[in-house]
Amino acid sequence: MLIVDVVVALVVLAALWAGLSFRVVQQFQRGVVFRFGRVRTEVRQPGLVMLLPVVDRLHKVNVQIITLPIPAQEGITRDNVTVRVDAVVYFKVLDPVRATVNVQDYGFAISQVAQTSLRSIIGKSELDDLLANREPINQGLELMLDTPAMGWGVEIDRVEIKDVALPESMKRSMSRQAEAERERRARIITADGEFQASARLSEAAAVMAATPAALQLRLLQTVVEVAAEKNSTLVLPFPVELLRFLDSATDANARAAAAQAPGEPPPGAVAPPREVEQLELPPLEELLARSPLARPTARTTEADGREPAARSED
């Protein structure tokens, strides 16, 4: 009976010793052993770890990547705009011994350094960089956090800015600026289209000028397109070339009239009819008094205005 009690006592003592001597370290953890308060340089790996009862104390450190949100920080950018920026930090423990010995709470320490660095990076950046060019800012913030974290045995995996809150007045100003920018682009695109269309129309006009029949065909095609709409009123365009032809003809006539002599009629003008000389007839009594038997010689001489010669008497 005494032997049984001794055996039971030994088993109980062995169980107690095993319970105080063995620990289980998870896969995502590392074990730091303190012996009489002094840290052991050897880090215990995942698995079953044996310790000396009452002498050793095991401290487990999580080596997973920890996500630490940074509270929103309000600051003034380099271009004097008040913003509120919040970010997130991803880090992990690289050296469990230093993370346990060198800093009391490495998570809280990283949070405080991240807030201070975020306010500093806001003052060094402009608003456009915070909104559209965040990659260099994230890299600069990561570098500012990585410098003190290496001394604590912590590695900064990445830092990202989540959101940038702007005042309402600044949002309205940016909306007006964006609207004006879109309007400017629309006008430029419209002007470019007009320029290209005018270039094509110029080439088409050159082709039509070489072949006048093409202009007439184009006019007829336009008439057909207008008539296809079944309108009650049909408007026919008047060719500009015809107006130019009439204008050039009028200018040519004016120049010719100016170059003509004062007494000469202008070219193309109808000459006035010449005046016809009218002969007056003698009175009727004189015609009746004349004798039809008058001698031709006398009539001839009178008609010629010469006196008749005296006849010699036999």
C-alpha cells in the first residue's frame, strides 16, 4: 500500500513538472525565454518547448503582419489647404527579442510615430499630390516609420493613405475648376473638328473649281436631299460663283468706260441715228407757172446756175 502511494505521488509530481516544463508555441508565434529575468538569445521556434520549472518564463510574440489604422490627422498642406488625412500601416515583428526588450508596447509606439509622421508629411506635400500622386507620399511615410522601427525589431511592410477629407468650400472650388477644364477641352475639340472640316471643304472646293460641273451636281444633290423631307417650301441656294461673275463683269464695264475718250461712245453702246437733211419744195404756183416746153438748154443752164449764151442772128 505504501508503494502504491509513492508511485501515485511520483506520477503527480511528474505531471506537475511536465505541466510547468512544457509549452506549446504556435506556428505564427515565436518564444522568448527569460531565465531568472535574463533574456535568452535563442528564440524558441513553433512546436513543443521545454522549460525549467520556476526558473524559465516564456513570452510569446506574434510574427504575423499587423494592420494598424492611423487616426485621421488634420493639417495644412504646403499650398495652405486644410485637410484631414487618415492612413493604415502594415508591419510585422522581425526580431522578437528586441521587440520584447527594447520597447514596452511596439504596437502603441508604431501608432504614435505613424501619427506624427503623417502630420509631418501633410505639411510637406501639396493638395494635388495628396489627391492624385500618393505613391511617393506613401514611400516617404514608410521611410519615416522604418527608421525608428528597425531599432525595435519591427519591419514596416507598407503604408497607405486611405482618405483625404476636404472642406466643402474647397470641394465647390474644385468642382468649378473641373467644369471649366472640361469646357475648355470641349471647345478645343470642337475647334479642331472645325479646322479639319474646313481643310476638307477647301480641298473639295479646289476640285469643284477645276470641274464646274461638279458644283452643279452637288447643287442638284442638295436639292434632292431637301426635297426628300417632303417640305412644302423648297429653298434653292444661289451659287456664289454666279454673283462673283456678275460683279466681275460690272467692274470690267466700269473700267472700260473710264478709259474711253470723252467724245466717243462707250463700247457696246448703240450709236444715235444721224440727222437726215430735209429739202424744201417750191410753192405750187411756181411749179404750175413753169412751162413744160421750155428748152432743155435753158433749163440746164438755169439748173446749173449759168447764163445762156447769146445766139447769133443770121
